Amino acid sequence: DIQATWYTKSEISQFKSHMRKTTQVLRNTRTAKAMKTLAQSLATNSSQSGGVSNDVHIHGVEHIRGIEHLLSQDVLKVLVSRRRINISKVLQEQELRKRMGENDPSAILRTVSESYSSFTKEWCHKLAKLH
């Protein structure tokens, strides 16, 4: 049954409303400040445990996973910037491979993409350590 597999417009509206309320409540909390610090330290390649003190623990960090960018504009800027860098580097490598006449550069492109998207993995690991 296709209706059982798709959300209704009303359900989607409820999800969005809940997300807005959650972010409004969390926006100026210690959690949001930790996200901001974490994003700034990763963006500047700070080596200090993600820039967040070892005594900072966020209980229920799994509840904010996926909405961190809504808690802090700095987090959003860092994530978008890193995504753009990744896309740009892959497109540059793709163009280079095309000029070199390579027909199947997918392995090389995958390597380039992985190296420039490692930030996302690092972000997840640092976020998990806050729990």
C-alpha cells in the first residue's frame, strides 16, 4: 500500500513544526554553544579534542543529530563551506581526468571525494564524544 509508505502533508508539517520548536528551545543553550565551538575548531583544524573541553557532555546528543546546523549559524556555515569545497575539488579532478582522456575515473574521483568529505566523518565522531 503506497499510502502506508509516504508521509502526508499534515505529518510533514508536524515534523517541521516540531523541529522549529526544538531548535528555538535549544538555540541559546550549552548544546548550541558546544556545536558552535566544535564547528569552529574543526573548521580551523584545531587539535584540541574538537575545541570542546573534555568535561562538556551533552546528554541526549542523539536528539540533535541532523539539526546541528539549525542550532548555530556557525555550524551551518562550516558544513556548507565544506560541502562546497568537496564538490569543487571533485569537479576539478573530473575535469582534469577528462582532459587526460580517462574514460572511467570513478575510483580516483571517489578518493578525492572521500578525502574532502572526511570532515563529515570527523564531525560525527566529535559529536559522539560529547555524549
